[in-house]
Amino acid sequence: MWSDQFQRPGKIVAIGLNFMDHIREAKMDVPAQPLVFTKFVSSVIGDGEEIVIDRELTQRVDWEVELGVVVGRPMSRVAVDDVAEHIRGYTVANDVSARDVQFGDGQWVRGKSLDTFCPLGPRLVPAAEIADPQALGLRTRVNDETVQDSSTAEMIFGVAELLSFCSHSFRLEPWDVVLTGTPWGCGEFMDPVRSLQHGDVVEVEVDGIGTLRNPVRELGR
């Protein structure tokens, strides 16, 4: 079980290109509406569990710190102003990405859904304890080196807007998780490109929630 505080989500909804600083580093256009994709639930692991890289599938595995929103009540066509009452709480996510698979496929699901590629945790913080989800610091450290350091204030579409948008397209159920996007500092956009390696330790943290820590192992080692 990935955490005693959580029930396994029915679906994981993820949002791409939702931070202005990430848009700038990736040299991409600002999306006119949320860019929605999914990660398979089978990719979920918890705090302390291993991110496992299969080198027969991917050579470029990246990190992405994200604020995770856990749904508390069914959501269908919910107005932005009513979203808050449908949120159970918040957690930390690492949207681990096989960049070569992601870009090679031309769509993102497989490269984002490899086994162990969705660490979540270390805890679920009730929504009432987060005064403003648009004012939270986010950081990633790889082997104690800070590689991402930003804030949810950089989000293009805020939490309420994202969940309302999704609920107008498909029903969100209790315990579904919405990943809200990542800021600048991804390894794929560094010069030279950096990727996760066997023996690395990745820590992603969100202020007011905690730090999610996962070691990295290559399959067969």
C-alpha cells in the first residue's frame, strides 16, 4: 500500500505545461486551455519506494515535482467557485517521465505511466490546512542538489480552474488525484541534458505538505 492515509485513486489526471517558468525553459507556447493527460494507476508508488528504470525502454528519465490534489466528492460540471468544497486534500507528487518514450511516441501516456513512475506522498494534508494552494513553494533535490525551486504562484491555471475544467469533460470521483504541473528545472531541458541514474535519490517537496523521497534503481541491478 502506498500510504495508509490514502485509498488508491480510480484515475490520475495530469496537467502539462502549466507553469510559466517551465514554459520559458522549454521554449513552448502558453496553452490556451489546460493540457490534460493521464498516468496509469499502476504507476503509483509511495514514499521510500524505488523508482525502477528499465533500460530496454528508456534512457532519459526525468523528475517533476508537482502539487497533487485529492478529490473528496464526486465532481461533474462544477463551477470554479464551488471547487474548494470538493477537495479532500493535497499531497506531493513526482511525475517521473521517460522523455525519449514521451517524445518518441508523440503522446505522453506510455512515457508517463511506466511502472513506479508516479510517486505520491508522504502524507495527505486536509484542504482546510492549506490556506492558499497558489502560494506554495515546490522543490526537487537529486542527491541533495536542488534542481527545481519555484512556487505554485507560477501556475497558469490554478487548482480551482483545473478541477472545474476537468469536471466539465469527465466525472472526477473521490480519491482521484489531479497533478497540477511542474515548474522549471527538469533535467531534459538542462544543457547538457540530465537524467536519473542508478543509485540516485530524488526528493520532491511542497511547503506545508512534506518531502517525498525515492531512491532510483535500474532493473536487474
